[in-house]
Amino acid sequence: MSGKTTIISGGTVVTSDGPVRADLVIRGETIAAISSDASDMHADERIDASGLIVVPGGVDAHTHFREPDPDMVEGFEYGSRGAIAGGITSAVEMPQAHPTSSNGEQIRAKRQLLEATSYIDIALWGGIVGQPEEQLEEMIEEGIVALKAFMPNSSPAFPAADDQVLHDTFSFLAKNHPDIPFGLHCENDAMLQAGIERLQTAGRKDPLAHAESRPPLVETEAVHRALFFAELTGAKFYVCHCASAGALELVKQAKGRGMKVEVETCPQYLSLDTTDLEKHGPFARCAPAFRERDEVERIWQYVADGTIDVVSSDHCGYTIESKLAGMDDIWKAPLGCSGIQTMYPSLFDEMVNRRNLGLTRFAELSATNPAKSFSLYPRKGVIQVGSDADLAFYDPGKSWLVRGEDMLHRNKWTPYEGKTIGASVVRTIVRGETLFDASQGEAVIGKPGYGKFLQRGYGTA
């Protein structure tokens, strides 16, 4: 095993067996040993992690860096800068771009862009836009890890998948690629459009009108329908950004029947609510919408009982100008929230510090489970010998005030503006190299282009 030797000592290391006081030995890009005491071993670099929690680097399964894009609202370079500051070492990038990534050529182009500019390692989703199966096979041959579609109308470039497309895509995957998940944005389009029309007809332009137009039922019905097609075909179904306790109960029941279904939620549905939508207006407009506090607490029950598999950011780095368009009319603001830098610190604070759900469960939601879902495990998502040395160091008691101007992603705004998060990422290591160190004057140490493309099956390659 070549490369420099780095020893991390004094920290609490969160392994798959639970937290343990241990030293980590890294050789090159991989973890070479987990030792009770590595003080006598040779090291080219020693890192003192005393008082810190060392967890597997975060695997964000749902990002929108949106490259290629002539307007470059985010991009792999700036999006991944925000990621390393938030303890994220790998991401799975959604197909929204210009054009939407929906064939082999577009996947190849996206791969070249990320390898040239990203700090972190990135896998890719492919988009379902009604194209023939041959184009699906092209994307799969290029190494995508999942397919994605919208049940509601999203944009002309990403039309809604009707029931026939849902059935055909689930059937295609079940027959040809049963390991590849089909991810869906689950909202009933007819109910959604009716809700928007009803509120707009009433003259409502306030932030809460957005949430009232798409209540949890709109999401629950869509999940119910998608579960039917997934169970009928036997395909693997991945529920994106779930913000409905009713939908989560359906998923829990489906898992109990042995279905191959996994579900993610996002930080805005765990630590924010409609009071934040009222406060921040267009900067808190996303889909699904922020929920009432009682719904948020119901969602936490499914974090605690193991139903929720993944917490991802759904990071959308729109410009401040585009968001400000919705200040007097919420419908004019684009749908999406920035969140890649705040996600896992806020999750750590909420679930470990405040709700006592434990470090092991935190590591599962932030790293291990998403790595498993997208064929990146065990090289990603876990601290064990032979795995990539992807690590995030948390100071569990170091609070920080969230300010948009401090964000490292391209557009300096956040729906967490003015909130205090009670845990901080102080160092991030990607494949053995420290790329972020909060103790340095310039915290970003790494260089764009360090990240690499993660092809399907990377975890066992």
C-alpha cells in the first residue's frame, strides 16, 4: 500500500459497531488500521482529534449542482466547496442541468466536468424524460447509479412521468437492472395544480400560500401510487425528499411486506417548519413545502424507528436575485433551498445533541445507508479497514451562527439564516487528504479537480 501514512489519534471514532475511542491509520487513500493506540507507529502526518467525533464522510444522495448550465447558478466547484465545509465527501448528483442528463453522451460530458472541477467524489443520477430504453441503457453503461423522474410537472425539460412511464420504467429496471433504484419526486400533479389555482384565485401571494397549496396529502397519494407499481414489478424504489408522515407510514408498511423501497428526507423537514417559511419567504420555498411543526415531529418518529434510510440536502443554489423575485409574490420564486453546508451539522445537533438518537444512527443516515443505496459501500460510507479514508470531524459542542455570507457555495443565502447550530464540522478528509480545516485562515485546503467520478458498483470494485 503506497502513499503517505496519516495517523488520527484521540478521537471518538464511529464505526459500524458503534462509537469507540480509537486511532485511525491511513495509508494513501484508504484506512489501513483501527488501533487502540497507534502512538508508536510511524506517521508522515499526525492529526489530533481529541474531544472530537470522527464519522464516515457524508454521502449526499441528492444534490443539484446543475452543471452544465449557461448561467452557472452553482456548478461542481462551488457546490463541492460547500459540501466539504459540511462534512460531505461524496455526492450523488441529480440530472437537472442544461440539457437534462438523459442519454449516454450527456452523462459522459457531466463526468468530464465534475472530474475537472469537483473537490469531492461524485456519482450520477440519470433522468427519465420519456426516452427509449436504448438511451437508458446508454446511461447505465456510462455508470449512473440511479434513475430519477418527477410525478408532477417540473419543467419543459423534465416532463412529468405519467402512470405508463412509471410502470414501464419500474418494469425495465426489474427485468434488466434490479439493483438500480428508481427515484421519484412524489407529488400528485392534479391535486398540486388544483391547490395552486385555488390559492391564486383567492389572491394569496404570501409564503404560507405555498405550503397550503401542496399539503402532505398531495405527497402521500403519489407515494401510494408509486409503491403500487414498484410492488407490482418488483423493482427497487427510492422515495426522494419525503416530507409526509402519511407517506412514511406507507413506506414502513411496504418494508414490512418485504418490498425493495428506501426513503430519504431532508434537513428542512426535520429542523425547519412553516414559521421559517413565513420568516424567510422565497428563500424557504421548495418542494415539498416546509411542514407545520406537528408534522415535523411525526416525521422524526420515522427517523427514530428506522423507516427513514437517508438524509440528503436537495441542495439548490439559486441566485439571490431569482429568489428575491418572490418577496411580494411567493409564486415567482424558484423551488429549492440551499443546504449542503448546513445539513449534517444541523442533523447532528438535532438528533445527537437534542434528541439523543445516537452517533451510530447519525452515521447510518448521513453516510452508510446512502452509500449502500447507490452501490458505493463499503468503499464509501463506513470507517473500516480497506475503505476510502473519507472522514468528517465534528466538534459536538461548538455552536455557530448561520449567516448566508459565510456559506462556501456560490450563492450566499440559506434558509437557516440567523439560526444557531450547536455542532460544527472542523475538518473533512477525502481519500486521505484534508480538504477542509476550520482552524486554518483559509479553511479550504484542497484543490478543485481532486474529486473523481464514482461509477455504479464502485463500492465493491
